[in-house]
Amino acid sequence: MGRQRLTFLADFVQALTRRTRAGEAETLTALARPALERATVACAVLMGRIGDASRVAVAEQALSAYGELNPDEKLRFFHELRDTYGVDPERIRAAYAAWDATPDAAAVADLFLAVEPARQTLLRRLNLSPGATLQLVQMRQDLLEAMRQDPSLAPIDQDFAHLLASWFNRGFLRMRRIDWNTPAAILEKIMAYESVHRMQGWQDLKRRLSEADRRLFAFFHPATGDEPLIFVEVALTHGIPEAIGPILTAPESRDPAPADTAVFYSINNSLAGLKGVSFGNFLIKQVVAELSAELPDLSCFVTLSPVPGFARWLASQDDNRARALSQTLIAGDWQADAATVDRLRPEVLALAARYIVAEKGRGGLPADPVARFHLGNGASAHRLNWPADFAPSALKAAHGLMINYLYELDRIETRHEAFVRDGTVAHGPQLADALASQG
């Protein structure tokens, strides 16, 4: 660290910790420096020996300065985190040697501290600032964007992922039902974050919150206030739906007959910076419990889910059968021809069943991300539906294919264990028949 920066660091500490009139002048001088310099110096100060009250003030200034950075400056800031706040190899070697000589609990603790990157301590100290948790989630979102340009930043993301998984532990989450009486600020966020089936304004939102046949539940965290982390939209229906259109466009009934099916038709993770932090499995199970207690006539709990990887997978297959079907579906002539749809349906279902049940991705898990989510939660792949969604995004990603995942209360844990232990993909008779049709 150069002499000029050392001088600024000392001035910065004094400016933020002194309360004299001269200190106020120093504060103005220090805060007039470029945002990237203020952010990096504030981080250096945070890692030094200062009192708790000063740490809060410095953390606040660090995050404030970070918020002023443009994308190129954020990239340079992340390079600073990568290069300056890693691990000390000599400390690791010494700690390992001490453990190797005396492998007791104290030596293990020392080794654990040695191998933890200094970034994790820095992030914890940044989190001392009021409202910092949400700002750090946003910082991680920026980091994920920066990693597309520079994959060498991945170690920083590992530190973020480790800490966020702890900070957003299930024990801290609170589920709330969202209705028309929910504060407008939260309702606006729900509309903004809905990405599966976009809302067309307030009337659309009001319909999805109807007391008669709709429910919406969200998870919140004390550190992020009124920011919904994940939410699920539920339709109360008779029987299992096979298309999304009738759910999204159904007129409101003031006095519907008691429903027998709860359909989870839209699940949205709100904050990109929480990628990889799992909330959905807890949310769905808690919603099932809530609905079962409120509406005892419900006997079936299913999703109506997209199949986002199907079109890409189908186009990547080498066999003539899959290639021909992909080209036909991409052409799109089938969309307005019921006879063509009927002719193509068995072929679509057969290949879709292969994709859901047999196609594997990294780690031997199902290739489709939505399948991994629901099967990992203990659901079964119950029924494929085609065509079920004519939205342009659904046609592009899955040629309009959707699927019902079935949550059977007395089999959720068994299926979850079989999936985790053996990779078993529980599936219903329709998918089994479609697989058998392929010989």
C-alpha cells in the first residue's frame, strides 16, 4: 500500500470516528474522494482494529461508496476483494503443521480459522451497517454479472454463498399470506417479481389474490424487511388442470363450489443475489400444511409447471426422431391446427418423458431445473400436458409443454429420500406409458 493511500486511510479513520468540528471538515474532505477509493479504503479500515461503533460507521460508508460505482468500477472492486482478502498460505501451513502434530479440537479450530478467506470476515463486518443484508444480496447479484466477464471471481461467490446460506437459514424465515389488504409496497414488489406468468396490472393481481379460489404466500426475512424472498401462487380448482390459460383468464366466481385440488402454478425467487439459497422446498411444504388446515376438502396438491429446458434439449439430440420433431415444433405451423396437434402429441409426450425421467445433468440429477426442484422436494412427475402454454416465452423454451408434479402428503418424505439417495425419479403412469412406447 502506497504512502498516499496510507495517509488517506489514516484520515478516513479519523474523519469517521472523530466528532469535533475539525473532524466534520475532515469527513467532508474524505468523502469527496472517488467512490472506488472510498470503498476499498473503508474495507481496509474495517479489517483493522477499530471499535464496534466505528465499524458500523465505516461499513455504512463502504456500502454507500459501493452503491456509487459503475460496472467497470465494481469489477475493479471485486478484483480487490479477490486479490487482497483471500487466505494466508503461511498461516495455513503453520496451522496444518500444528494440527498434524497435535490433532485436537483446538488445533482443528485454528486450522478452520486459517483456511477461511478474509473476505468472509469483511462481509460479516459490512453486514453491521443498518440495511446491509439486502445491499450485500444486491452486491452478490452484481458479482454474478461480473463473473460472466471474469470467471476468476468465483472464489468470492463461494464466500457469498456460504454466508448467505447461513444468514437466510430456514429458522429466520417467516411465511405470510398476501391478500388485497397487504401493504401496497409489497403488492408492487409481487407484481414486479412475477416472472413465470407476468401480471397485466393491478386488476390481474387482484384476481390472483381472490379469496374465493386463489391464494398467494411469500417468505420474508427480518433483515430484508418487506422484500419478499420467494412467493408461490395457488389456484383452488376441481381436478388437475392441463393448461395455464384457463387459470390465468378464469373469471372470478363469488360463490364457487368447494375445491378438491390446490395448484401451485407460479413460483418466483425474487432476488437474483440469493441464487442457490433454497427456500422453495420449505415454502411449498408449509403452504400445503396451511391449506390442509384451512380447507379440509382439498385432497390433491399439484403444480402446473414449465419445462424450461425441453426445447433446447430436443434440438440437441442426434437421433432423427428428435431432430425431426424439433424442426416441426420450431416451425410453429401446428399451433393453429388441432389435427396436427393430435398427431404430434404422442411423439411430444414420449420424448418429453425421456427428458424428464431419463436425461441427466451434472451430478447425475435430472437435466431440467424445475424437475430437480420438485422431485428433490418429494413430488412425482405426474402428468405431461401439451400444448399447455402458448405464451411466446413458453413456446420458445418448451414448445408449450407443461407438467404436473404431484405432492402426495404421505409419500413426500419417502420420495425425497429416494431421490437424494438413489436419484430415483418418481413418475406417474402417463410418463411410464410414454417411456414404454419408445421400446
